[in-house]
Amino acid sequence: MHELSVLFEIVKQVELVAKKNEVEHIETLILQIGELSSMIPHYMKKLYPAAIEGTILADSRLEIEVIPANGLCKDCRQVFNLIKEKGTCPTCQSKSFELLSGKEFMIKEILCS
Amino acid sequence: MKDFKILEIKQNVFDDNNRQADELREQLKKEKTFLLNLMSSPGSGKTTTLTRTIQALKDEFRIGIMEADIDSDVDAKTIAETGVKVIQLHTGGMCHLDADMTKQGLEGLGTQEIDLAILENVGNLVCPAEFDTGAIKNAMILSVPEGDDKPLKYPLMFSIVDVLLINKIDVLEYFDFDLEACKERVKKLNPNVKIIAISARTGEGLEEWADWLRTTVKEWKEKED
Ligand SMILES: Nc1nc2c(ncn2[C@@H]2O[C@H](COP(=O)(O)OP(=O)(O)OP(=O)(O)O)[C@@H](O)[C@H]2O)c(=O)[nH]1
Ligand SMILES: [Mg+2]
Ligand SMILES: [Zn+2]
């Protein structure tokens, strides 16, 4: 139930921001999750209703933007998707890369009134 | 249709906890209390290893233990029999401890009278890896029956720990656990990790573990003097 405790943490953080900005109602919560994060979007969505019950986020929708796991090849400077290419540069077969994105786990924004 | 505005938050979910963990480390430095966070799957031998560790080190350090079972105090009772201070933390069904809960636990333990605090984290290889508790060092136990492929399945946990204990080596012959292959997999993820093979049942390897912990605590304390 990893996702559930993380969702509780997110709800806590959003509640703080909402209070500070005098938000009354939240329509949508938008998260950004990297492909390499251990958070599984499918489970997050499933558990979301349980996590927001009785909070300012009650009845809101969860939207998840998946950030691709991109690497920059250190040998030929090609940018490629690490998961699709299994960590090997499709152009020059090098296995040495710099991670550009994919580990994010961010609260991006809320749609609110 | 109602008008909604977009409120940008752009906040890393773990930032809050990471900040609190850093603050806790600062505080532990001042109080000279070393905190070890011990993680593993359920049943890999945390409580048994702790009992042995306490026996080995209780004459040198004032030890305090925090037990973070989800909802029982069985382990806390076992530890209490060793005579050291122990408290039960209530995680409220959570699958990990965060820095804030750890801090409250330490307050309950009373760090002024403790040189070495050990946290038995919730049995689980995913969540505790993602939440920094504020510990000075992180330890993990992997037991032989769990299999040597665990580093491949839970890479984050294996990559954040300072020391890995491979426990239950007394039963190696009954399992197809390849000790060398396992060590190699872990080293690939985490080249600086210290790996010690132990049996909390027979006591094998426990001296090396106690030595590692003793030296690490002493070096940390001296560094702060
Ligand atoms: N054969 C063998 N059994 C062990 C060893 N260490 C622990 N055990 C047994 O494994 C079982 C679980 O040990 P615990 O120390 O309770 O494990 P734990 O990680 O604290 O378990 P939870 O707190 O429930 O997650 C017990 O039956 C122990 O006796 C070992 O080195 N060898
Ligand atoms: Mg235990
Ligand atoms: Zn390349």
C-alpha cells in the first residue's frame, strides 16, 4: 500500500497550499510522475478516492502526467528513452548516459475556485 | 460551467520530508545520538539481529530501540527483555516511517540518555526506501529464503543503504541462494555498500557486524568533536 501513504502525504501538502491561497474548492489535482519512480499511476488512481475522503480534495479528480525516462548518450549526444531502449543508445549502442528525466514525483498544480 | 483557475504548486512530494530529515540529523549531531535505521521485508530477522546486537554492544553504548510495527507490540516486548530502553511507535497503518514520526519517537525515547538509537522500520522494501527518516546510517537485512534476486526487484532500497546484512546463512544449503551473485548485484547498484553475511541464529558474522557498527558510531562521534 505504498501509494496510499504517499497519497496521504500529497493531500497534506495540497491542503497547506490551498489554505494559504484561500482555495475553497478543488476540481482537479495534477501530479507529474517519472517513469522511473516507484509510484504506479494505476494504483494511485484506484486509491485516490480513499485518500481524499473528508479532505478539501473530496470529489476532486486526479490527473497524472507521466514524465518519460530520458537519457542523453555520453558518446553521441543522442537523447533516447531509457525504458524503451533498455538503457542502450539506439544510435551508437553505448550504455553510458546522463539521466535527463524520469525520477520526478511532483505536485504540479490544482484547478480550483 | 464554473470557472476554475490554475494554481501552480510545482512541489516535489518528498521535499518536505527530506528537509525535516536533514533538520533531525543536525539535531542528532548536537545531541550526539547516533541513529541507525534498520529496514527489511517482514520476518527477515530484524528483531533477532537487534537482540544479538544489543547483547554485543550494551556495555559500550547506552542503547535505545524504536519498534515500528504496524499494530502489535510483540517485538517491543522481546527487545524489552534485553534490558535496554524500547518504545513502540504507532504508524497508524502507514507502511513506512517519515522523519517527523521518527523525531517524535526519539523524543519518547529521550535522546539525552542514548548514544545509539536503532529504529526497526516497518517490514517492507519499497516505502521505507523513499522516506528519509533522518538516520545517520541506513541498514538493511536480506534473508536467504527471500532469494538472491531481490536487488533486481527493489533497486532503490539496495542503492540507498550503507550496510547490508545477508541473514540466515545457516540455512544456505536448503535454498538456491547464490551469495556471490547477490553481492555482485548489490555492488553494481551501490559500490560503497558494506555487505556482511550473518546468522542471527548461530551468531556467525555478528562479530563483524558489531565491529562495523561500533567503529561507525565512534567515527561519527569523533568527527563532531
Ligand atoms: N534459521 C534462521 N532463522 C532465523 C534467523 N534469524 C531470524 N530467524 C527466524 O526468523 C523468524 C523471524 O525473525 P524476526 O527476528 O522476528 O524477524 P523480523 O524481521 O523482526 O520480523 P517482523 O518484525 O515481523 O518483520 C523467527 O522465527 C526467527 O527465529 C537466522 O539467522 N537463521
Ligand atoms: Mg521484528
Ligand atoms: Zn549514442
